[in-house]
Amino acid sequence: MTIEEKLASAFPSAEEVPAEFRAAAVEQKDYLINGRIKAWTGPRRDVLSPVGLRGKKGPERVRLGSYPLMTQKEALEALDAAAAAYDEGRGLWPTLSVEARIAHMEEFVWRMKEKRAEVVSLLMWEIGKSYEDSRKEFDRTVEYIADTIAALKELDRNSSRLSVTQGIIAQIKRAPLGVVLCMGPYNYPLNETFTTLIPAILMGNTVVFKPPKYGVLLHRPLLEAFRDSFPRGVVNTIYGEGSKIIGPIMKTGKVNVLAFIGSSRVADILRQQHPAPHRLRCVLGLDAKNAAIVLPDADVDLAAGECLTGALSFNGQRCTALKILFVHRSVQSEFLEKLVTAIEGLKLGMPWEPKVRITPLPEEEKPPYLAEVIADAKKHGAKVINEGGGASGGSLVYPAVIYPVNAKMRLWREEQFGPVIPVAPFSDVKEPLKYVVESNFGQQVSVFGRDMEKIAPMLDTLVNQVSRVNINSQCQRGPDVFPFTGRKDSAEGTLSVSDALRVFSIRALVAAKESDANRKLIRGILRGRKSRFLSTDFIL
Ligand code: G3H
């Protein structure tokens, strides 16, 4: 069977979708605002799955339901609810003890776990992520919440004592920042949204959150859990077109933190809309074009395997994906042969199929975009070296290995975010290093080789270009306790289980000169448990 035939026959008929994986339509006619799930009677947008069913004219995208297309009015209402709940730091939530906030979060995660099956199914249908990876995304998020709670307990324990320095008694803790606007990306619509949302809430901030363009409905099963687990106004949701509802929110100047994972172009627009940018803290996960550098002495089997996973997990739709491979000329033939053979072994199909690796892409414009950049590479002298590479059928695109790529090609600099693997040969390691130095992106890099004399100096150059250098392995975010950030256009602020608690808070202290009167006053406050901040209570 040719690749084109495989692509065409990959889409099932309605009857062929296994009963346990059939999607039940979700018509979302409500949203969470100020502790209430409010009815929405305005216009809604249909959600179409990247998964299509075989039809006369080819695969037809399955309609999964719809969600509210809100206007500026409701967006501003949500913002006002968050601002009122924060009440300039005097609200119930920002003044609650850490222990009490943790109890609310534990209630939420308990309720969230009950919705696992619904959320996982929607994840799979909305963005085409395999069933296995959709489950992993859900479980990783639950684990992230548990780890964040543990990290916060530790943080709080470490600040439960007073210090006396140069005649000043002080207690230093972390305090919230205000209203956080959270927006995650479509490739990890649950996990990456929650990696900012959860620490933001836990630190005492209040939140407005907008799900990404794809991966909206999967948040609906969690609305009741948000409503019932937190005081009113702490979590508010908005839906609709970013350009219509986010701009007005930013222009009010009421957003204290922008937590955004997406493109640097959009991040720049949003930041500039804020009337007092110096008051706005930005926590951003942005563009990336992570490179792999395969040295002459690399274990080629291992390098090809890691590059395959690095470039094609979730069809290359990861910010951490390997998006260009530099391969030393002495090993290029062997490397390319192994890479192409490995691609031939990848299973293509629908997300519920066991071990499936190539699945439908959610963005309708992605297959034509990928065809465009492949055509551009061909125009400048590259070839698609694997059979069927770049072929598309409906929302499926068969991975393409493009070789040899050079600086004239769009694939040299554009983040393809899809199943296209550009490979550039090199003779001198200075060539890929120059690429990394001159790149606008600075997230991660992978180096494959065995000679410590060659690798060590590369590490010293690369750690000043990117924020993580992976030796003999693909790029990745995890484990989530590791810092996740980037330089240049790739990120602002650092996320990890413990760093996220820091970025959504500020250090604040209570200090007093060491006089008898002050000692008496502080002792009285502590013994009488009269303040939530000035307190030596220890969370057990
Ligand atoms: O899309 C970017 C994600 O943060 C990548 O996470 O490396 O665990 O897939 P991952």
C-alpha cells in the first residue's frame, strides 16, 4: 500500500470507531464567573475534531460540540470578578493561610481525578493526541499539582521562622501578586495551562483563564470542581477569540501577571496593550527551534532513535521538539538510513489505536503550511528523502525528512511545529554552533557524541546560548522539578514545580528594630496567632 493509500484508509467510518472511544458531543452553554456557572445564550463556536470520518469527499471532521463566543463585556466581567476577589490583596483568598489554600487545592484535585475519563477523551478528540499520551498528560498534571503542594509546604516551612540581623527582627515570606491572566497552548491544553494556573492560585492570586484555540471543551468537566473548591472569584473562565476578549482585558491595566504559552508575536502584542508595562509581570513560554548536533563519534543508533522521538512525538507539536538536525558528514548516510527506517516503522492512525504515533493534526492550516515549507526547501536544493514524506490526506501528514537544508530555506529558521524533519550536514562543529549562537531562539539543544574532550567545550558554549543542553538524549521539559525556561525569543521567567511558586509571588517581609516594645508586640502577635503572615505556625 502506498503512503497516500495508507493515509486515505486511516480514517474510519462512524461504525468503525470502537464503542468505548466514541465522542459524546459537549454543547457548552455556560462559563464560570465569580463562583457561579452562568448560562450563556449568545453565539457559540463549533468544535471540529482533527479526527475525520470517511465520507464521499474524503474524511469529514467530527463535530464535538460548541463553546461560548464571548464578547468584551463578559471578559471584563470575569476580570472584575478576579479583581474583586483579590481586592488589592485584602480579599479572602490572598489573605488566607497557606495551609487553608492547600486544603482548597486538595479538594480540587480530588474532584478533578473523578473527571479523568471525560477529560482524556476530549483531549484525544480535540487535539488528536493519542489515547496513551492523553492519559499521560492528565496524570502528569495531577502529579504536578501534588508536587506543587509539597513544594509549597516546604517553602512555607522554611519561612516559618524569624531571623534577627543587625538588630532587626524579620520574617520573610512570599506574598501574591494580584490578578493572573492564564493562557496555555493547544499541544498541552490541560498540562501547560495548569502548570501556571495551579501555582498562581496556590500563591494567593486570583485568575482569569482562557483555554487555547484547540482543547477548549476538555476544560468543561472541571468547571464544577473549580466552582466548589475555591472561594468565589478565585477562578474565572473566558472563551472566544483572543483578539476580541484579551485585548480589552490587558488595556484595563488590572492584570498583574500575564502567564502565556504561545508565540512571541502574540506575547508582544499583549504586553504592549497594558497601560503600565512595568507593573506587569510576564511568565512566558514562547517559540523554539531546538537543534540536535550529531558528532562524528556519536552512537548513531541511539542518536537516530532520540532524534526520531524528539522530532516526531505528538507529530512534532511540542515546543521542546527537535526542529532541525545537524549531522556530521562522516555519519550522515548511516544516520539518515536509520532515521528513515525508523519512520517507516511508525504506526499511523487514529488516536485511540494502540501504539499509534502519527495522528491527525488539529490546525487546519498546518498541512498546507508544511507543504509550503517543503516546497520552499526543494526550491533551494533539498529533497524529501523518505518515501511518501510530506504526503497528506485530510488532517494527517506523513513525516518528511528534508535533506540537505541550508540557510536560504524557511525550514532553517521557521518553527515548523509539525512532522517535518530538516537535516543539515556539517563538516566542522563551528557550523552548528554558529547556528545556535545566531538563532533567535534559545530554549534547548541536544548533543550526540562520546568524546569528552569534544563535548565539554561545546557544553560551555551552549549553556550560554540555551537553557538546557541534553547529552545523548532528545530535548524535553521534564522531569517537572527541573527548571524550564529559555533565552532570547523562547521564554521569560522560569517554570518548574518550585520556580513557578516563586514567579507567581513576591518576597515580602515584616521587620522591626529589636527593642523591648517591639519584641513584646511581635511575641503577642505570634502567641495570640493574630496575623496570618507574621506567624511561626508550621505545616505538618
Ligand atoms: O510544548 C512544550 C512542552 O512544554 C514540552 O513538554 O518536553 O514534556 O513534551 P515535553
